[in-house]
Amino acid sequence: IPGTGLTMFKKISEYIISTTLIASIVILTIKRKSLNPIIFKFIILAYATSAAAELLFTFYIDVYSFSNVAGHILKVISFYFIYKVLIEINLREPY
């Protein structure tokens, strides 16, 4: 909403996404023995930076605010970690 900030639906949605990502971290930590340690590390980093980005998205009022820019930067970092797992580790290392 211009001048007042985000709607309640947007904020609640971001909190639900963050909670889901954090729950995924907990589940992965419990089942970490079934994963390669390097893959585990990058997936945890991807989920953590994505959860932090989602939380930052709940604070912005203006699209040029610090929290919005920082949230998008964290999203890019999260996608980089996903790239590392999918491309570099799972596709390049086996060959």
C-alpha cells in the first residue's frame, strides 16, 4: 500500500516461507548422515540466506530501501549456493 507499507497478507506469507525454510534446515540437520557433507553445507547456506532474505522483505516500505536491496542480494547469494550444489558438485565432480 503506497505510503503505509506492505499488506498483512504479504508479511504473513513471508513469515510462512521463512518458517518453512527454517523447518527444512532442522529436518536436513536431523538427516545429515544421508547427505554428502559438502552438499549439506551448501544446502543449509542456501536455505539460511533465503530465509534471511524473506525476513528482510517484511521490513521494507520503499522499493529502494536497504532491507529490500539486502533481501535481493541475499536471494542471489542463495541461488549461487544452489548452483554450487546442482552444477558444480552434482554434475562436474562425478565426471
